[in-house]
Amino acid sequence: MIEGKRIGLTPDDDTKAKLIRLSIACKKHPTTLALELVRLCVNNPNIIEFVQRQYGADERFRVRYRIEGDAVIYD
């Protein structure tokens, strides 16, 4: 696993414009909102399954998870 590395995101112009517009509406800094959106995605079982199907995740590395209360825990 890669630890301690920054993850840089470079959205295309359309995505950046949408993020900025949404961040203004929500009174959040675009970077803060982008992080919250990423958190939402990696903690949503439907999105986790969709992304793995979309990209044909290798069965050996598939993200397995369980739900405990309101939390999604990766196994």
C-alpha cells in the first residue's frame, strides 16, 4: 500500500467549473468540497461497487467492505 503520498487531482475544465459553482453555492472552498466528495464516494457501497465494475477490478484486489452502523469498513 502507498502511504504518506499526496494525491493530486487535476480536473478537466468542465469538472473544475462545476466544482467551483457547487463550492460557491455551498460556501465551501473547492478543495475542501472536493475532499468531502471523495470521502462520500469511498464510503458509499453503491459507488464502490459501481467503480469496481466499471474498471473491471481484479478479483484478488477487489475492495471488500462491511457496514457497521453508519460506517463503511474496508476489510
